Amino acid sequence: MDTQVVEAVETARRQVAALHAELTRYELVVWTAGNVSARVPGADLMVIKPSGVSYDELGPDKMVVTDLDGELADGPWAASCAGLKPSSDTAAHAYVYRHMPQVGGVVHTHSTYATAWAARREPIPCVLTMMGDEFGGEVPVGPFALIGDDSIGRGIVETLAGSRSPAVLMANHGVFAIGADARAAVKAAVMCEEVARTVHIARQLGEPVPIPPELVDSLYNRYQNVYGQ
């Protein structure tokens, strides 16, 4: 196997293992739920968390490597993750990578406030400048889909294809977030939970006021193209 591909896989395994600690740090997951995956640059491969393994046991050697159909991939990493099954959401992640070539990372969480909105099958309305910046509008709701095949992946792709949002609330399930890389996808998941919580609290005080679409466009364009270093 090409040395550059092997190095890219090992780099991705280290990154994905480290990013799982961000999910627990921001309290987006409980027990063994949730997952982060990353596309391997230069190869039709992805790295994803194993199924049912405790977060405090997730080192780089535990990260599972699959092809973009979700099947275990052969390589020098196989011995270190022998006996580990990839996440039950692998088919969904793989579908996203196959159909959204701009995506380099996918994250799934059941974070409390965002999942509460998903349980109601209600989009999070764009009533915060942070939402205009990060999501370019509301956080949309995707269709109900069962785990086990690529149905969830199809719902993610179909919903986000018509949205600037990097996150989708899958009905009665939870959050799926995407990004140019795995770190960006984790950020989207963190921000999704933050706005879900804030808008929920705002609703306890009264009806939040939506930001006009033209101002959302201005916020989004500035944040995405001007803000930061």
C-alpha cells in the first residue's frame, strides 16, 4: 500500500480519536453514543469510532478504517483494531462521503437540547446572529430513518443539499453535522447544541423574533468570508 495513504490513515486515526474527547468535553454524548468520522485525504477511505467502546478507551489504535461503502479496509492498521466493529452509523457517514465530496468530516450526537428539537420535528429558527454566522439560517429537520442501512445518510444529504446549515436534526433521533474536515464538523455539532439551548430558553420568555433573511445573508457572508485570521 502507498506510504502516503498509510500515513494519511494514521493521521486521521489520531485526529478522530482526539476529537471524540471534544464530544464529552462539551457534554454532547452519554455512555458510548455518538461518533466522529473523517475522510482520508487521497484515498476512498474513512476513519470512524468503533461500536460500543467507552470514550475513555478511544485511542488512535481503536479507530476503525473502512472504505466509502462502510466495509472494513485491509491495511497495516488491521491488526490494532482486530475484532472491533465500526459504529452502527457507519453506513450513514459513508453515504454522506460518497454523495458530498466537499465533506471531510461527519459527527453524530444525541445532545440534549438539539435532540429535543429533533423529537418535536421542528427546525431551530434563525433568531440569533450566531445562527446567521454559523448556519446561514435555520437548523433544518431531516426525515425519520432507522439505523442499519444508508437511509439516514440519504436523509442527511437530501436535507442539507438545500441548506447552508452544516447540521441537521434527524427526526426523533439527533444531530448529524458535517464539515470540510472532522474538526469543523465537531464545531458544527457544538454550535448546534448551543443555539438549540439558547432558543429553547428564549421561548420560555416569549416568542423569539426571527432575523430578516437579507440580514441573515449579510451575517453569513461576513462570517464565512471576512471574520477571523
